[in-house]
Amino acid sequence: MDKEKFNNFFETEPLPLQEKSEFSWLLEKVESIKPNIIVEIGIDKGGSFKFWNEIVSQNGLAIGIDINDAVDKKWIPVWSRTKIIFGDSSKAETVEKLKELLNGNNIDFLYIDGLHNETGVNRDYNLYFPLVRKGGIIGFHDAGEPSKKYHNVPEA
């Protein structure tokens, strides 16, 4: 995403809660793998989720998971490649709903931004990591230094 578009997106409702330079860094990493399927756990109002919908491939899918239906629904029709799962990410039925949407495909980029505590992050990581393709990326919000906020899934 070019810098001007990024800046406009970053300052347009719904506003992302991430720190701008760190988020720009992560977005660049995600764009580099040309993602076809992006999943964000913890979309809140959709501030970061709008970026994922923008960079997912033309025939791809951006899937948001959130326990609350706080996302500003006026954005959903604009996000044409979007599916939202309202449910607790720790519940088996939420994981199953995601697997149905994936239809046998793997996630290219998983963004864990749900509960901001060790227990919640570890739980989401352990539940959803197996669905990420080899060579995919897992990103974390509120996890420390930018270099620690993503994890490349090793190639075969």
C-alpha cells in the first residue's frame, strides 16, 4: 500500500489502535507474501481490519473474529472480500466456523489481537496456528518490540 493511501487509511474511521510506524512495518511484511487469506482475531471496531481487506488478493478473503459485534457494520458492505464471525475465539464452534469458511485452505496471515494477556494470546495461538500455511505469518498486537510482533511459519 502506498504511503499516501496508508496515511489516509490510518486517519479515517474506524481508527486503528496500533502505533503507526509499527503497523506500517507489519503491513509491509504481510504485503510481501501476497496474502490470499487473512484472519484477524479481535477486530473490535475494524480499525486494523480495514487494512487487511485492502491488501488481501482480489479473489481472497479477510475473515474477522470477535466476541462482540462492535464492528461498525457500515464498513462491511465496502469490504467486499470480508466475512465476520461473531463468537468467542476460544470456543470450538468458532474454530469450526472458521474452518468452514476456509474450505480446506490455509491462512496466509493470522493477526492475534483479541485478549491482551498471556493466557488469551497463547490460547489463540495454539488453536489457530495449525490453520496457517507453511511460510505464512502470525502477527500479534501489544506484544513488545516490532521484531517480536510477527512470526514466520517455517517452510516445510
